[in-house]
Amino acid sequence: MASGVKRIAILGSTGSIGQQALDIIRAFPARFQVSGLAAGKNIKLLAQQLEEFKPEMFFCSIESDFSYQGKFMPMEEMVSQEDIDLVVIATSGKAGLFPTIAALQAGKTVALANKEVLVAAGDIVTAEANHHGVHILPIDSEHSAIWQCLLGEESQPHRLFLTASGGPFYRYPQSKLDQVTVEQALHHPIWKMGKKVTINSATLLNKGLEVIEAHYLFAIPLERIEILIHPQSIIHSIVEFVDGSLKAQLGFPDMHLPIQYALCYPERLPNPDLPRLDLSRGKVLTFEPVDYAQFPCLKLALDAAKSGGTYPAVLCAADEVAVELFLQGKIKFTDIATIVSKALEQHQNIAQPSIEEILAVDEQTRETTLQIASQVSLC
Ligand code: MN3
């Protein structure tokens, strides 16, 4: 970074996090250079982004007819280029796995938003990061909060408290959960996010994935990570130290803030575009324990985490299929937990799996989940 300009590759640039990362880059044009953009199927938006940021490299996962001067390049190759300083992994699902490993092997700092990368392959990914001495910077608000609380501390944290808003169905009558619509589930009370993570926030499976991520990012045992329902989403997470002291990070609930922190780290820069929290207006902050009976998906995720091996990969793949079926109106909201639970039950665990085994389990799980779903939705 001799020039002081960070050269960035953003994988998943057309998704919710990718677009917000580009907002931050737009706010600090002198600080960043977009060197590579990669998208899935949203070719129209990618074309606009290429036009605006003019990266040397680009990638999209489908055939397209638009012409762009830059070099079309597979993501693994893009992130390994010598002149890349920072790789933002904002892809969804397993698409981020190989590019993350390639970036770490090339010694690149990775800003990670893709949950499945650490959930499905946490042992492999953290081993690569440690082996190459590179940092994984969290983008998710809870992990960004913990990261910020731990900076400057020499002692290991005693416990982590991940906060959860509770989503749209917190305190919703449990007997009526099977009737909720896609619109209701997509209407998150606090956060604006992509569809899959919004549904995962409604089932709270998302919080289970975040527990697993925190376990890997901060090398802390699962049993020392707790979940607190905090409906206002002002405190983004809390670290408890051995002496009983707690540190929390607060901020307006807007993903731009943790994204900017990861992109600009170790600097903090003033950004007038970001909303600010005004505590003088009498905010009431409340906390309560999570009701596992209300959110069976959360329990499934935590159990998969404890079992380890390929269970977390099954969890991710089965959930992705079930959430998609729910979004298509093919299953009920409560079927998501039933289907994911059956997929986990049917799985034969592999301890310490290789990447190839994880990907094979992912494929297999998608098939079995569709079969399970076809039986469930007939009832
Ligand atoms: Mn989060």
C-alpha cells in the first residue's frame, strides 16, 4: 500500500453488502481503488458498477452479452493478483469458499461477510489464515462489535454476548407461526438486508450461524458464547472479561458502519452520510434471554455447531434450500425448521472433513433436502 490507496476486490458486489461496500468507497474516493468486481446473476447492476468504478478485473457467474474493457477473471485468480490489498467476501453460500481460501493463501487481508465460509469450513479457513499470518476482518455487525471491544485488550475474553433483535416474530404467538406470509417474514423490524439473511433472522438460525462464526473468529469455545435478545439493536454485541467488566459497542443499526470499519481499518474516518445515534433522546435499551421453543432453528444451529464435522455444512445447505422454498411460497415458515432438522438427522457425520468432502456434503444435502421438503409440504 505504498500509495496509501487500498486496492480492493469485492466478490458479491451486487448483493446487499456488496452495494453498501461500494457506497463506502464512493464516500472516500481518494482512499480506495476498486480493482475487481464479481457478481452472480445480476448482470444489469454489475454492468452499471463496472461503468462507474472501472475495475481492471471482473467476473459474473452467467453468460452475458455486455461488453466491458476489463479482464474477465475467475474469482480465485482475481483475489490472488499481486496488486490487491483487501478482498471483500460478500458472496452468498458456498460461492465464497474457494475465493476466501485463495485470498488467504495469497496473503491478502479478507473482509468477510459471507457466513457460510466460516460455518461450513471454519477449521480449514482459520488454519489457512493462521498459516499465512493474515487477518480475517469481520463485516457482520455483531462480530465487528466484538472485534472493536477486543482491540487493545491482552486478556482473552471470558464470555461473548451476541445480541439479537429477535426479528419480526419475537413475541409472536407461536401457534400462528405456521400461517405467516413471506412478506411478514421479510419485514425485519430493524435491519435492511438481503432476502436469505432476513428469513434467517426471522427464524433466528442466523444467530446460530453467528455463534459459530464468533467461535472461529475469536478462538473462543462455543459454550462461552451467549445470545441476548436486544430488540432495539443499538448494542451490537458485548464482551465480558474475567474480572467481570463488560465492554459493548453501540451504534445506529446500519450495516454501512461495520462495513466502513472493516474497509478503513485501522483508521476511523468521518462519514456524514451515515446516520448517528442520539442517546440524549431517551432510548430505552432492554435485554432478555432467548426463547428456544419459539425459535427451533436456533437450537438446530447450536446443536450442529456442537456436533461439528460436516453438520454445520449440512445446516447451511439445508437451510438455504428450505429458505428458497419458503420464499417461493412452496412451504410454510415453520416447515423450515422441520426440514432442516430432518436433513441433519439423516446426515452421516464426517469428522475433520476436507474441502472436497464439505462440498460433496453440500451437494448431497441439497438433494436430500428437496426430497424431505416434497414429503413435508404434502402433509
Ligand atoms: Mn448480524
